[in-house]
Amino acid sequence: SDDASGARTDEGSVVFATVRDLQVEGYVPPYLTFCVGITVDLNCSSANGSFIALGELSKTNANTGTSQYSGATNDPGGFSTSMSGTTMTSGTNIIPPMSTPQSSTPGTSQFGVNLRANSNPSVGQNRTGSGSSTARPDYNSPNVFKFASQVISNSNLPTNFNRFTVSYLVNVSNAQPPGVYSATLTYIAVAAF
């Protein structure tokens, strides 16, 4: 009413902004973690050793050894691991690489690797870890070996750690020339980012 004695009524309201917007921001950097050694921890917290001694090469039994590598990335396209190097040599003499996937044949000169647990000969382990990296088909069959400078495992997605055990196989024939045979191999991890 005109004299404020009637019933109370609301006719409108006024709102004032008293606080600015608050923004929260963070940054996730791209990463690729990779390690190589005779033995490595799954998360690459340690890597030990760089020399594989195969001993006296036998004409009747396969000589074997192992090394390991592990890796992870947040790259949307994942990452690949390549092996690069040459077959075992002693001066100008070579132990022929297994250029196609083959079984171990004692008495035949051959050099190859794979990424699986094998029973013939008994060497290696299957991959471990919760990531999505897998061995390429030529290196992913038990008891079958190959050697070439190429991609040996990869993931097409961001991946947690996977640890691979590389099994090395050497056989020699009766005609293999004497000498100290060696090979130097390099493992390379590549992500696109």
C-alpha cells in the first residue's frame, strides 16, 4: 500500500557479480621411456649389462643368450622398436643370418633372434607388462628365429610398459671357419609425437 501497511510483495531483484571466473590449467608433456640391457626392470628404473657371452660355439647344439628391453609412451600413435646391426662375424667370415623365419638346425650355420619363450632350444620369455606393444609376426612364434635390421615390436596406441626378452640363437656347421665371432646390435625406439 502507499503507507507500507499492506501485505509484503516482491517486485524484482538485482544481481551483482562479485567474483571473477577461475581457470585451472595443466600440461602433460609427451614422453617415450625406453631401456635396453641384459636385464631391465619393467618400468626402466634399472638396466644392467651389455655383453652376451655365448661361449664355444657348438656344431651339435644351439648356443643361446638373452637380453631385454622395455618401453612406454603417451604418443597417440604409440611407438616402434627396431633392431639394427649385422650378423656375427670374425674378420671376413660370417655366420649367415636367418633372413626368413626358421627353426634351429644344429650343424647348420645360422644366427637369429625372437621375442618369445622357446622350447627348442629352451631360451627366452614371453613379454610382460600391461601395455599394448606386441612382437612383429616374424619374431612372435616360439622356436622360430630371424635376423634382419627392422622393426621387431610396436604399438599403435599409447601404451604402458611392456618388457621383451630377446633370445639369440647361433648354430655352426663343421665347415664354419675358426675365429672369435661377434655382433653389435642397436635397439632404437621411435615415437611420432
